[in-house]
Amino acid sequence: MESVSSFLANYPFIADNKYLLIFIIATLEGFSSILFAGFLVSINVLSLAPTFLILFISENLNGFLWYSVGYWGGARSLEWFVKGNVKKKRFLEKVKHYFDHYAGWAILLAKMTFSVTIITQIFVGSLKYNLKKFSVFNLMGSFVWVI
């Protein structure tokens, strides 16, 4: 604990902007920064309530970031993949139909894992899943994940 206090004393910019830095890092990275922020709360460097709020907002933004990557980048890749191939096009339509019915559960379950979260969000964006529905499931999943 003294080493953390010493570190913060030597780097006042970090001490003065610790919540902002946690927000930026958690938005870009996610999992490890949430664990690190939890550690900082446990040694009283950060307060619980503002840290939870910042991590909750960051996790939501992270979800929208990856959804956007899929929406604007991945959709073209899928269209190129099925172009001129009836079987692949039919398969993609079946996947879209499945995601129209079960994507919410897939988003929630993916938020609870470390390994498939990003790829699921990119894929959901690539399929142009309804943004309002994505927002609801992303919000719920982020709340549970940060807790």
C-alpha cells in the first residue's frame, strides 16, 4: 500500500486524473482494467461508487465500440463472403434469423466471458442487429460484468 501511495506522490498527474485514466483504459481494454480498478478500490486508492459508475459506463462504451467495428467494417466482409454463392447466402440468412431471436442471450452470455465477448459484439454488429435491442442487452451484461 505504501508503494502505491509513493507512486501516486511521484506522479501527481496520475493521482489527479485517476478516474479519467481508469475510464479511458477500461473503455479501450475492459477486463484487466476492471480487475485492476477493483484492486485499487480494495486498497482505498479509488472509491467504490464512482469507480463502479465509471467502469459500468466504460464497459458499455466498449461494447458499442466493438459493435460499431462490426457494423461498419464486418458487414462488408460478410457481404463479400456470400457474394455469388447461394449456399453461403442461405447460411447467412439462417444465422441472421437465429440472431434475431437469440442474439440477446448471446450478447448477455458473451459479456460474462472473457474470450468471446469482442468477437460476439463484432459479429452482432456485422449482422446489423437492432441497435436498441443491442443497447438493452449490452447494458444488462455490462452491469453484471462490472459487479
